[in-house]
Amino acid sequence: QVQLVESGGGLVQAGGSLRLSCAASGSIFSIRAMGWYRQAPGKQRELVADITSGGSTNYADSVKGRFTISTISRDNAKKTVYLQMNSLKPEDTAVYYCKAVVPGTTTIYSIWGQGTQVTVFS
């Protein structure tokens, strides 16, 4: 079992920065990748950035050069994924969700966090 707890959202002026954190606990050794997604009102949930257990990263074109994803693992019991968001724009406003990809016996599971609101005002 993997549990995810997100933090770090808030209200920020355009051009500002925020850092989101997602703490994973439980069977973190099983996590194959973690990522951040976002969903704005009336829109579908979309990938923002993800990172594999090997450290490979992937970013949406809209955030390349502005956002950075990274992870830290401590004591094999807790793994935290960060999303550093710089040069924020009003169009970055959304609920941001953390996701962990965990393999099961016969399938791949996606575990989601509860979401954290990011609001960017101009």
C-alpha cells in the first residue's frame, strides 16, 4: 500500500513561485514513477511532469523551463516528490494532483493524492 499526502498549494501573483510537495509512505520501494497532474475548471486532468524511479523526467510543453520535478527518498520508508513552479502564469491555476505508479501482480495501479489548489492572479 502506498499513501500520498500533498502540500504547498496556495495563492500567488503572476511571475511568482510555489513549491508543491507530495509525501509517499508505505510500500515506496514498489513505486515505479511519480508525477504531478493538474485539472482546471471545465478541463480534463493533464500531465504536468513526471519522474521515473531511475530519475528520467518528462514535462508538458506548457511548463518546460518553468517547472522542475524532483524526488528525495529517506530511510526506504518515505519518498517525497517536489514540483518547483517558477514564473507562474494565471493559466497555471488548477488543482494539482500527485500520482504514484505501482505495479501489481497483473496490472499497473495509479494512486492519487487528494489534490492541492494553486491559484495564480495577475
